[in-house]
Amino acid sequence: NVDEYKILFSAKEFKKTRVEYFVENEFSLEEKIPA
């Protein structure tokens, strides 16, 4: 079913981009806070 594939694909993409966004924010936070 094409619709099921689209939903699965978009869910994968969403998870991937969310993880990348989270990682970027983690790095920027570490830069701002002195160790």
C-alpha cells in the first residue's frame, strides 16, 4: 500500500531530523556553558 509506505517514510524522516536538531542544540548549549 502506497499510503502506508508514505506514512512510514515520513515518520522515519521526522525521527531523523528531530534527532539531528536535538544534537545540534546539545552542542550549542555545551558551547555556551563554560565547563
